Amino acid sequence: MSYGVFQEHFFSKWTLKGNRELTGIIGTTSNGVMYLSMPFLFAAFSRRWASKRQTAAFCGAALTCVSFILSAFSTHVWHLVATQGVMAAFGCALIYSPTTLSLGEWFTTSNRTLAYGITVSCKNIVGTTCPWLFRGLIDHHDFRVALKFWAAIVASTSILAIFLVPTHPSSLSLSTHRERKIPWQFLRHQTFHIYAVAIILQSSGYGIPQTYLNTYAHEVTLLSQSSATLLLTLFNIPGIASSSFFGYLCDNKYFSLSVSTVTGVSAVSSAFSVFLLWGLTSQGSMALLVLFSITFGFFAGGYSSIWGGFINVLESEAAQRNEAIDAGMVYGLLNGARGIGYVSGGLAGVPLLKAGSMNSIGRYAYGSTYGPLIIFTGLSSVFGGWGLLWKWRRVLSI
């Protein structure tokens, strides 16, 4: 979530071999690899290797640390893509998948969405503090020192945290009995595919500001590096509250909103912030960019915390049809959908940026090199709430 600091550094002080524009795919590739691997990891550790979750998490921590250390010795752009974009991402997935499975087993339908929301908010805490840490290390040393320092932090914090994550007793008992197959009947439910497509669309645009906002602020609006770093911090701070807030909207018993409604609020508000705030910025528009970072960070940052509500809806449909369902496997596949979105957005970002450089006109952001990226981000955000339109269509057809 702090890769934009490295992206801005690579663009301004390029010392490696290869095309520096390829650094734009590192952040989104990292997210894509991490999320795309999760369906397979969730399937593996849901039942068959449930007792090996903690071991897998330790292996993931080791792989992540080694990857960042190797990345510090990169001499070519593909080294960065391989180490940061692929190896470190898979290591993080090995940490995240087993621990998240345990979380979903401790919380069933009661407050599950809120529990996921609180967990998701932790990534925003990291995204709030790390831009300043990386900026300080890069300014006073270089990106190689920053990567080595981050590897040390990952080693010290992740290993301690893994020891504190308990595996649910029900999962341990599964490994001592005859293995039960994962139920796949939920794949026949139209609801699952509606939500999966919505996640793909929303995620394809969500990673764009994380990657390019820092560079945009420095190159187009001519803000200082400190101001550009501040935008990334402001982008992540609101997500700390919004992740829990959107989860609470789905779970509270007093004025509980449907999952489709909460998703629609997140998607439409995110799109408005892109079109009306980021799109209308110009040289020196610090106030608009700050407002955009806060608004988009709040509404888009809380989107993934609603997934617990998706699972509750699917479990309700499965119960009505007297079908078994594995909540952990469903959550893994939803993460996989997000991975598809991240990779798609990353791959689309490079040609969109080139298209903007060939047709940059006007004084607003729409007329800059980043214009096509901004439009793509806004459209993908609003289509992330299409589940609400699907719900209205069903209601009107009754």
C-alpha cells in the first residue's frame, strides 16, 4: 500500500537497467499474485492441511524476508518485478491465508463482517505509517537500505504475530478424521458470481491511486515529495475507520443495511471522488488532492470489509437449499477475484498512461498524462457496486 513512494523514487532517480515504466506494474502485480494465490492456499489449509497452518505462515514470513533482501540487490527492472512483485507477494499470501482461515472459524455469522473489517483496517494502519518510513530511508540512504530495513521489520513482527494466532479446534479435529471434501455447490449460485465480478471491477481501479497518486502529485501538480507522501498517508488513514464502519453497517441489529446497499454506497461515493476531485485537480491543487485521498480512501478502502456480508448471504442461500458451504473457501475465492482485478488494472495502467502522454491537453487532470487512468479508476469504482443494480432488477421483476 506504500509502493507509490518507491514508484516516485524510481521515476525521478532511475539507476537500474530496463524500462522504468515497468515499475508501474510491480505494486499491482504484487497484489495480484497475493490475491490470486489465495483460493489455492485457502483450499489447501481449509481442511487437508489445517494442522499445518502455523508452519505455512512461518515459511511465508521467511520467503517474504528473503525476497525483500534479494530485491535490495536488484540491478535490472525484472529483478524488482520478480522479487517484490512475485516472491514477496506469495510469501505474504502464505502468512495471510492460514491466519485468516482461523479468524473466519472463530467468528461465524455473528459479527463476522465486523471481525473481517477490523482485520482489514490493520493494513491501513501499516499504509499510514510506512510511507513516511520509506520516504525517510530513501531520502537519507536509498531504496536498497529501505528494503533491507523492511525485511528486518517483517521478520520481527510477523514471527511474533504468528505465534499469537490460534487454530480453531474444529480444524484440528478434521485432520485427525477422514478428510471431508470441500463443498462446491455455492458455485451454482448466481449471487456468488455477481459479487465476484463486482470485486474484480472495483479492484482493477483501486490499485491505480496507490501506485500513481504519489507520482502524479509530484509531476503534474508540482507538489513536494513530502506533500506527495502525505497524500498516501491520508489515503490510508480513513480506511482504518471505514473498514470497521462498513462491517458494522452490515452486522448491527438496529439499522442493518443489506450487503448490496452498503456495496453501492462504497462504489458510487468512490467514483464521485475520482471524477469530481481527482479529475478536476490542476497545478498546485493540494486541497483537492487531500480531499480526494481522504474521500476515496474512506469509501474504497472499506469495500473489502463487506466481504463477510457476502459470505453471510451465501450461507443463508445454502441453508435454504440444504447445502453445505465452506466459508473459508468462499473467502479465498473472493480474494482470488480481487487478484484478477489488481492484475487487470496493473496491465491496463501502462498503456493508459502512454495514451495520456500522446493526447495530453487542457489544464485539469483529465487533460494530463494521467487522464485515461483517472477515467478508468472512476468507471471501475462505480461498476464495483453493480450488485445493487442486480438486486433492484430482481425486486422489479417480482
